[in-house]
Amino acid sequence: MDKEQILELFRQIMEQQKKIRLMNIYQGVPISYEATILDVDPETIRIKTDKYQTVCLYREKETYIQSDLIASSIKARVIDINFLNTEAVLAEFSALTETIGAREIVRVQPFNQIVGKVIIPSEINDFEGELADLSQDGVGIYMPSQNFNEDLYFKGALVRISFSLPGKYIVDEKRKEFEEYPPEADERYSRFNLRLIPFVQPTRRVRIVASLIINPEIQINGEIVNTRWESALNQYRIGIKIATNDPCRAFVAHFISFRQAEIIREIKEIWSILSVKR
């Protein structure tokens, strides 16, 4: 599908007063809001969307467009933004040959550097690398080029990752029940009866018999699912799938929820700055 065909589809969407959906990935978190096409020119379209989506357009300088009338996703470059009106001008459209559905997985990037040690259980050698991102199902870690060995770090290889997660965690180790807690609390469990409660001031009486762990050191067992060379960083990125029954999944889930909330708060703060009329 060439540019003229894409623009013709945008004209049809505008005439039928249908919505499109924009997709951006902000520090690993998918941000997706609907948008209305206001104008279609020979080279560009002008759209109106949510204020928080405009922050992503500003930071990423591109977006992905989806619509029921378009079989594939359309990649577009952002060339102008009006924050007060939450409008943007998009150009340089290209149809993608593969889906971007996988981008909807929350894969957060740590705010500060987290160093992890990767161990091959059957080998003596290990290495330390910086965590690239974390999801509920996997970990990405950068490996210095001098440490990469394709005979050890291949798809399907079993590995163990050891690292410390920032934050405070309340862990129930004795199967004690939490009698009352805020109704909005987000509970997560593992098969070892590990319970995590957000570190907030309770709104009602709470009886807790548990341990408080600050910056816990965790070990994750997993399997390498992909390796790729990151030329800009001069490093390899190793993608590792976390074992389904790994008890440390609960810690990872808690960290992801906390980091996601941080990122959303950051987007709101950036909007409050950019939207000030100069």
C-alpha cells in the first residue's frame, strides 16, 4: 500500500466520521488513545487526540495508526504539535507488514540502572549486565560484546539471573491473613504463598505478621528466547523468558505496577509543562 492509497483511506475515515487509534510506547508502557482526522492534505493529515497522547508524539516523534478500515498498522512521523488544542500533523506514512500487537505488552524500563548477574547453571563463568527492561513474562539484559559466546547464550539455553529490585516489599512468610487493607490495594500471589501489599498508609486497622524487605535480591530462572546485536550500544541484548512457576514473578509484577505508575505520572507532569501558553 503506497502513500496515495493510505491518504485515500484517511479521507474515507474522515468523511465517515470514524475514529483512528494511535499507539506509542513510552519507556516500555503502551499509550493508546483514539484520534479524529480533521484534515487530509496531499502529504499530511491533521488529527486531534488525547492530551497525554500528544506527550508521546512529542517525545517519540512518530506514532502507529490503527483503524477498522485499514488492514495493517500505519507508521507516521510527527511534524507539528499544538498542545493547547491537542492537535498534531502527521506525515511520511508507511504500511507495516507485521502486527504491532506485541507492543501492547507492558515492558517497563528501569528508571535507574539495575545490574544483573547472568549464570549458566552448567558453566562456571557468568557475567554482569544492565537490565534493559522487565515484563511479567521476561527480562531483557544487555551483555558486553566481549562476554557474548554463541555456544553458551543461544535460544533455548537455561539461565539464572540475580539482581536487586528497588522498592519496599511486605512479604507474608507465615500464611498469616491480612485482616483489613485499603480496597484499592493490589495483591499478587505466588505458589509459595508470597503476598505483596503496596507500601501505603492503611486507611483501616491492619494486623500484619510479615517481613519488610527493602531492595530485595531475587533470582529468576528462565530460558533465552532471543539474542540480538544493538549496534548503537555496542552490546548484545539477551531476551529471557521467566519460568512459569518461578516464585519471583510476584516481585517482578509488583515492580512493573510501581514503575508503570511512575511513567504515567511523568507523562502528566510533562503535559502540564508543555501545555502552558507561552
